Amino acid sequence: MKFICDSMLGRLARWLRLLGCDVIYAGTEIDDDKILQIAKNEGRVILTSDAELHSRAQKLGIQSILLRNYGFVNLLAEVLARFEIPPVVDPNCSRCPYCNGVVVYLRREDVSKMPDVLDVLSPNIIEAHEEFWRCTKCGKIYWKGRMWRNINRILEKVKEEMMRIKKKTS
């Protein structure tokens, strides 16, 4: 699934990337006209909390979802439920949450032979983990550490909210 998020939805953009979606985060450097152009040219769904942008997109026939800020878990659950995206992070399908780059799998043996990675990761982290993932665009390294547990804890709450949403709509 391909999205473009406006400047108010940066956290949502990062989480959708973790879930494997191709997401452009507009930030403050991309104005509404450019968001509309990118969405139209690349077939992206606009995720926005800006009613005016949403209205403009609809008039142009561009798919847009107007999201109200009522808590992050609810926001993520609403998007996942609407587009039937499973609330499960598979690092082999994830995208880099920071730059949207593709991540590739690395084994401990691979990582331990990469001098640029050894400058960033402590030997303890390398020793404690078998699997790593590296962004092909920005070079960031990921592994299933403490943040992984936090991600799964939040996704459990998202799953519960998605079930509530499904009950309301059925």
C-alpha cells in the first residue's frame, strides 16, 4: 500500500513503514499542492488531518482519508482496519521508519564483518542478537531488542481497537 502523510502525521508514517507500507512523509517542506501532485502521479492515498487538503483531494479524484487526532492507537487502528493491513511487523517486509528505504536482512556473521556497522553497534548487541536488518538508503541498523517489545505491546492495543472498529461497522 502506498500513502503520503501530511506534516501532522509523522508518527503514523513511521509505523506504517514498519508494517511494510511505502509511505512518504510530507513534513513541512512539502506543501499541499505538491502532496496532491505526488499522490496523483504515484497512486498514493493521502492521509491527512487537514480538512481543506482532504476536500481538495476529493475534488481532484484523489483518494484521501481525513483523520481526526483522537489518540495514536485509534489513528493507526483506523487506517489499518480501513485498508485491511495486518497489525504485525515482519522486519523482512518492513521499510525503514526514518527514510522509507527498503531494509535487508543480515546475519550476525555479516554484521560482524562490516566496519561501518562495528562503529555504531556495541559488541554486546552483536553478540546478543542473531538477526539484523539494514536500510539500503540511510544505512540504519535494526534488531529485535527492547524497542521490539514496545512495538509489539502497542500493536496489541491496536489489534484490540481494530476489533472494536470491526464490531461497530458490522
